[in-house]
Amino acid sequence: MASKTSLWDFNIIKSSLWDSFIKFSPQYQIRNPVMFTVYVGAIITTVLFIQALFSTGEANTYFIFFITLWLWFTVFFANFAESMAEGRGKAQAQSLRKARREIQAKKLSKKSRDAKITLVASGSLKIGDIVLVEANDFIPSDGEVIEGIASVNESAVTGESAPVIRESGGDRSAVTGGTKVISDWIIVRITRSAGETFLDQMIALVEGAKRQKTPNEIALTILLAALTIVFLLVCTTLLPFSVYSVNAAESGKVVTITVLIALFVCLAPTTIGALLSAIGIAGMDRMIQANVIALSGKAVETAGDIDTLILDKTGTITLGNRQATEFIPATNVNIETLADAAQLASLADETPEGRSIIVLAKEKYGLRGREINELQATFIPFTAETRMSGANAPGRQIRKGASEAIEMYLKDMGINLPDDVKQTVEIISRKGGTALVVTENQLVLGVIYLKDILKGGIRERFAELRKMGIKTIMVTGDNPLTAAAIAGEAGVDDFLANARPEEKLKLIRKLQAEGHLVAMTGDGTNDAPALAQADVAVAMNTGTQAAKEAGNLVDLDSNPTKLIEVVEIGKQLLMTRGSLTTFSIANDVAKYFAILPAAFAATYPALDALNIMRLATPESAVLSAVIFNAVIIVLLIPLALKGVKYRRVSAALLLRRNVFIYGLGGLIVPFIGIKIIDLIISVLF
């Protein structure tokens, strides 16, 4: 889904050029106070140019024409910057639209696969409706699996081609409309009606249709508007001063309105005003390219400042299901005998743990799967009360289960659990694993080691977060011994064991009260309250609907350490906005030396001493400054869209570096640029 688009993709440029002309509408321009004043200035100079064509103008006709032309270019380039940012988002949305289709849904009269089926259009489904989705069917709308298990292709949403498992119960029950069931079947309860699905939300967010300005962006907009008003008042009052000075001295020329408008445009913060919206949109687009849907622009900014990350263990740090990793036989028991019994006891076990036991016996000891019917076996299912399962075959009674349950089972037969098996169980518990004891008839065969499998590269990613100054805390319902073992293996900084939903919420509130900005990742319904409380809440796309509703960011890849990218994008957004604001204000200083002496040289000849760039004429100086003011917007568009590169160094060093580059650069570049433009104008005219 989040395939990267080229910065200068021809189709995006083409559509952006057209959109730039559409945005000349006054209703659109008034949304940006800084550029609106430039827009009004361009209209005034256009009127002055038309007047100059038919009568004596206030200034040279050609001079007014070129000033007018470049003022319109300034507005156009600002429109183009925003359109380019929006265009990249629209390109992402186009691929999402392909996944949105009208689907014939199999609506059920009740929660049963055998219930009456009515074919209805997906657009007519309502919240609470129950539908059957079978192999090769598309899921008609967002919902929750309430019965069955199926393999689902979510590539239309996540971009990941590998299918995922969706099943009733647990934290992998949420399904997204437009995705396809590859095998088996599921019964889905619809949780979102047409037009409000996750896919619809993604399209709207990616296109920028629902983008709201973030608090920092609003604050900067207010500051830029205030500066614009100040410069507007200054430039307005300069005209009567000029008239008074000329009349008093009975010499010189009154400054023209065209020059005053050019002066205002060059002094106002037009550079950052033109790029501000594009920077915000591009930041959201970079989130999309990282396969993260940002439901809140504020969350993206806040991510750049977080210092504490809370992660749920199951499904976030670990794969979510315990896997059999080792068979440990009792004394004088052959390991193949243990593996054979463990596999037989698991043949009817449909849990991920049971399937992993079968796979381990097959791959490590060559025990092929056996047909259940041929074994003439009776299988005993696992129950919460007995805490064990097993199989009864001719001459064989096999049981596997928790050590406490097997110990009680053996005591009823007058048998004690062997000491070496007890020791093995204790060692596994200290390692953070789960031990299942296997018996056959009255003999204890050994132990199956079930382990929480960490997601690949998780420890290295946590080390990167630590370098960025972010503390990681794992929360889990496991006992402290197990939690400590997994925390040590994963490399988190701290952990909270025996954590219930209210304790996760309490932890976040405590950290926030201490002044920390807290981010949390989670995927379960029990994570929803904590996700809602966190400053930045990253919900896993594989998680429940409740978790995704509570989060303000949704990770389509369901990678718990994706927060590294989220943090970097947030920091990059803040840095880009700050760097370009610094550059914009700094280059205004250089423009003062170009345009002020030129604008008032005729009124105040002494100001010619400030013409340190030795620009050819007052007209070429003013025109050069206006042209540079417009061209610099275009030159900065790539930086606004790509963002200032984030480096993992201290905040103080990063600040000094950027102030030096963009502050000093903002002073030097205009001097060079305006002088080059002045030389070109002098040659051409």
C-alpha cells in the first residue's frame, strides 16, 4: 500500500500544476494569511499595470508588469508546493481505492454457518449485521470475527503479500473491508457501515481531506500572521513619510505603491508561509510511506518529543502464541518416545501451541502426521478446569498439561512426579517459558518447553530506542519471574508484571504526572483504555477493533518497534518546520539590504550607503529581490517534501547544527542569489 512515489513524478507534477491554478480562488487563498496578502498585492499591481497601459502610470510600465508577474508567480509557487504534497498523498490513495469495491455480502439470519444466507450489496450493511465470508470471498466491511478461523490476504491495505490468520476470540479477530479470505471460512460481525470503514478513513487521511492543523502549526501560523500585520502597517505608513519628506525637501521622488508592495512581500515571511502547509502534509505522507496511518497530526508531532514507550508483551514484543521449542525427556526415557506421545496427544489440538508441538515432532524427529481415524483414538480436549488434554488409544493413555495438573492426575493413581521432571519445570519457569508435562499410562515421559517467541530484531530495535533517549517498559499479565526473563531477553529497560488493564492505565497516568510524554503500542481490547490515555498510541493493525479505535496511529505492519520510525518522522517534521522558519526569517535580513536602499534612494539619498551589494539600479534591485523571493520557494519544495534529515545525536547538538546551516545559510544565500539575478537583469535590459 505505502509504495514510495518519486519526488518529481510526472503525473503528480501535471496534476499539481492544474491544482495550483484552481487554488487561485479567493476562498482558498484566504486560508493562508501570509499568502493572501501577497495575493491582494498582486491584484493591486495588476490594476496599476492596466492603468499604466492607458495613461501615465506611477512607475515604468515594464517595471510594474514584471513586479506583477513575479508576485503572481510567488502565489503560484506556494500553491504548487502544497499541491505537490497533496499529490503524493493522492497517489497513495489511488492504490487504496482499488481495494475498495462493491461486494456481494452473504448476510446471515443468525450466528451460524448453516443459517439462511441473503446476498446483499456491501454498501447496505449496517453495524451489527452478521456475514459469512468463505475462501476467495472479499470481506465486505470492517468487522470482528465471531466464529471460525481463516487465512486472509491483507496486501491491499498493508502492502504485505504474506497472508495472516484471523480467528474468533483473542487479539486477532479484527478484519478490514476489501481484504480477501484465502482459505477456510469466518463469520464476521460488521462494526462499521459503508463510507466509514478503515479503508475509507485511510483514503480520506492520505488525501489530506481531513488533515487538521496541529497545535504547533496553528501557533506558527498565528506568529506569521502577526509578523505580516506588523510589516503591512510599516509599509503602509512609509508612503505618507515619503510624501512629507519630498514636500519638505522640495526634491526627490515619492515612493510608488508598486515598490511598497514589493517591499512588503520581500519583508513578510512569505517563504515559510508558502511552505508551511506542504511541510505538514508531507509529514503525514512520510507516515503513510512507513505504513503507519496517522489519525491525528498532533500525534505525529508529539511522537517527536516522547521519552517513554510502553509495550504490551503478547503480540507486540512476542509473536503472540507460545511455540514448542524443545522436548526434554525424563531420566531413562528415549526422546523419540516423548516426541511421539506429545504429537499423538496434540493431533486434535487446534490451538497454536498444539500445532507447534506437531510441527516440532515432525521437523526434529521425522514423525509424520498420522490420520486420526486410523489411530482408533479418543481425544480428551483441554479445559480450564482440568488444565490438560490427551488421547486414549489401544493400550495407551497419554496426557499432557500444566505440571500442577499432571501432578494431581498422577497422585490420584498413587504416583509422584519425578524430581528430575520437577527440576526441569522449575528451570523452564525461570527462563520465562511454559512447561507441559507428558505422561503415558503411569510413566512420566518428560516435558515440552513452550516459549514466547520474540519478534525478529526486537532487541536491536530497543537498543536504538535507548540511544534516542526513550525508555522502554514492557507490560504483561505474566508472573514477575516469567516477565523478568522475557524483559531480559528482549532488552527492555523495565517491566510491569501481573498487569491488568487498570494497572496499565495507572502506570501511564503516573508517568504523565511526572512530566513524561508517553507512547504505547498495543493490539488487544485490554490495551484500549491505556492506548486512549497515552500521548501517542500506536495500535497494531492485527489487533482488535477496540485497540484501533483507541489509538491515534495504526501500524499496518503490526511491528511494535515501528515507533522508532514514528519518532524519527515526528522529529523530522518539527526540525523541517523549524529549519525552514529559521531560513525564511534569516533571508529576510539579506533582502532588507537589497530593497530598502533601492526603494527609498530617491527619497533619502543617504540610504544608498546601504547598497552593499552594489545592485545596478533601484528598479533592478527591487525586481531582483522579488524574483529571488519567488524562486527560493520552488528551490525549497524538495526539502519541504523530503524533510530535513534526522540524525541520532543530542538535541543541543542538533539545534546548533541546524541554526548554523539554515540561519547562516539564510543570510548568505539571498546575497548571492539577488546579486546573480541583478546581473542577469542588467544584461537583458
